[in-house]
Amino acid sequence: MEFGLFVQGYVPEARSKVDPEAEHKALVEETEYVIQADRSGFKYAWASEHHFLEEYSHLSANEVFLGYLAHATERIHLGSGIFNPLAPVNHPVKVAEKVAMLDHLSKGRFEFGTGRGAGSHEILGFLPGVTDMNHTKEIWEETIAEFPKMFLQEEYEGFQGKHWSLPPRKVFPKPYGKAHPAMWYAAGSPSSYAMAAKKGLGVLGFSVQKVSDMEWVLEQYKTAIREAKAIGAFVNDNVMVTSTAICAETHDKAVEIAVNADMNRFQSLVFRYHDTFPRPEAIPQWPETLPEYNAEIIELLIAEELLICGDPSEVLAQCKRWEQAGADQLSFGLPTGVSYEDTMTTIKLIGEHVIPKIDTDPVHRTTRFREASA
């Protein structure tokens, strides 16, 4: 199992109320987390694209963010988590150009993740009057198979669709090296796993909450991908899942950090904006939030495998549970209200004590797929 980091420009109200530079500091700090993750042996870093999601995600122009990191890092693969390819949000040709340019700047370290956006608040800003969020699926389905053609055809044959069109044109630049970057789909619901697999896409599994959820969605994916008809140059047989992680020198210190992180607000914001996610009964409607977490709740979240938290040996055991369940990649959503110092400690401790004991392959999984495609 490989390891990644997921950042999204989280700017909680508690921070912005007391610091007029909170947004700036949050964005700069998150570049430093990725740089440290590169040094600590993480293989992937994913950066969100979200719009209009106050507090939850201020990382909107992720291609700029990733362009900076392409120069500031050496080995870590940099992924769009996501680029939104819906024509009303980003013209598909512009998306293809960004992907290829980042592939060059990173010398083949780019990962191309796509999706349909967080939910109604975000997407309806670009699609006024649309009342059914399934409309975005139609646009995405129409578009996704065109990217490999733009990447690989000397002159893109052009496209005439319901939602966008383009006459034949040469699309530049072409990706760096063989084929094109590995392609992924951000699955917001379990049913999306098999759909992605049939197209040969890896899955960014933001809908998996705990280890026990992994088994049945992984079964759907791994069964379907055996008969994949890849839309790209190769099948990206890959399931990434995300989890919050806090690692400290001692168990008690990790729990203390978690208690003070206001994770209840972050979790409430998830369901405020991702209104296409199935909502557990315990999650209140915004602006009501979940109760503040105390040590007892944190211990319960750890026991229920909803939170990776503890000293290095405990975090190692918790990560091994995800590996045993079949995850190809475990990415940590950082930060969720945790301080800069404590977040950096988490990255360093996981890099020192966890990753070397689980990920012993020096080559990225997607690099193997890409190299084998030609």
C-alpha cells in the first residue's frame, strides 16, 4: 500500500476570526506540508479544486498550486483531486492543456484526477437553473473519454457533443514521456467505483469512511476492472482512500491534539457542501454542527476505525488495517484544524515509522502502469 497527502485550503472560522492573514497562511502552510511529505517518503499529494466553499476549501486554482509544487518537490507525484472537466466550469481542452503542462513541469509526476464537484452549492454556481445534480454525470460521461484523444492524437479529431464542441485542432503541449498521466475519478458514492473500473480509471475514494466500508466497494471495483475497457492508454487499477491522521510521540498527546482540532466542525462542513453524499442520521443539518469532540469521543472514533490517531506504533497498526482491507493507497486529509507544528510532526513520524514498514516498493504504482503502456 502506498501513501499520500490530501490538502484543500481549509480555513476554519476560528482561525480567520483572529488572524486577518489566515487564508494566506493556510495556503502557504499546505505547500510546506507537501514539500515535507516529499522528503518523508510519501508517494502522492492531492490538491482539491473547489469553489465557493467557505471555510471548507479555499484551494480553487489548484493548477497554480501544483505548478509551484512541481518545482519545489523532487519525487512525490502531484495529483489533481480534482480537475473539474465539466464544460461550464472548465473547458475540456483547457483541462487537457493544464494536465500536459503539469506533466512537463513535474517530469512525469502528475496524476490526473477528475470528478463532478462537491455538490449543489458549488456546481449550481456554474449551472444556474439545474435542479438535478445527475445532470453533471451526463456532462462528465460525455467528456472523459476525449482526454486521451487530446493527449495522444497528433491532431485531435474534434468533438461535437450536447454540452461542448471543438473542431479538429492540435492540442499542445503533449504529455511528457510515454502515453499520458494516470487517470482517476473521485467517487462520491459507492456505486461510482464499478463505473470507474469499467473505464479503467483509478478511484479517489472520498466516500469510504472506515475500514469495514472498504471491503464491499473494493470488491465491486476489483471485479469490474478485470473486464475494463480502458478509455486511456492503460488501466489504472488503483483505489485510493482518505482518512484523517494524527500521529504524536505518545497516545495521550495525539488524543489531546485531536480534541483541540475542532474536527466536529470540519465533519459538519463535509455534509454541508457534499450534499450528494449519503448523510448519516447523526449528522445535523447546517448551520447546526456536531457536538465538540472530547477524549472519549476521540477514543471511540479510533476504536471504530474512523480516525487514525496515536503514537507511531499505533498508527502503523491502524494503517496496516487499511492495507489488509485491500486499499492500494492511503492518503491523509491534512489539516483538519490541527496546528502547523503538530501537522508537520504527523508527516515526519509517519514518514519515519510507518511508510518504510508498509511501502517497500521504490517505484510508484502508476509509474509501472504508465511505463508498461507503450
